[in-house]
Amino acid sequence: MKTAVSECPIEEAMVLLSGRWPTLLLYYLQDGTKRFSELQRDNPGISHRMLTLELRKLEKAGIVRRTAFDGYPSRVDYALTPVGLKLIPLIDALGDWWSDTQAQRVAT
């Protein structure tokens, strides 16, 4: 993960959530717990390795909770933590902003 160059909390948040996948993973986890394979299906362009790395990064930050179950085949579930759930209104607001911006561009 990149390191922040200042002590600005916005920069630190952007470093954590930067890239193509973190916000998409949060978006798909907002509906509830999902298995690894479901997240891979929701994001067909992501490789197995990249999905693993992004989920580990979000888990380390306390945004995603990983639950592993014993048995065969092995099963791992991912869910948003209370900290992760606080990000959902921000992601929704960003999506709304983009939709409004695109609608204005089309209207002009």
C-alpha cells in the first residue's frame, strides 16, 4: 500500500481507498456478508490474487471482517464492520454526485 506524504486524514483515507477495487468491494458488501467467490463474480475483472490483497488490506484497516469456517470445502465469508458501514453513505454520495455530473454534461 502506498504511504501518505502528509498527516492529512483525507490523504490517508484516499491512500487506503485508492485504486479500482476497494470502493467496489465495499459497494458489493453493503448488502451483507458475501463469500470470496461471490465477490469475484460481482467484480469479474479482478484476479484472484488482487481480490485477496484488497480484502486483506481492508481487513487490516478494520473495514472488512473475515470469517473462516472449518470443513471441506473451506469457506470464508466477508462482511463490513461497523467502521466499514460508516463508509457506505460516502460511497453512495460519491455515486450520486457522479450521476448528477453526468446528467448535467448530457443536458448541455
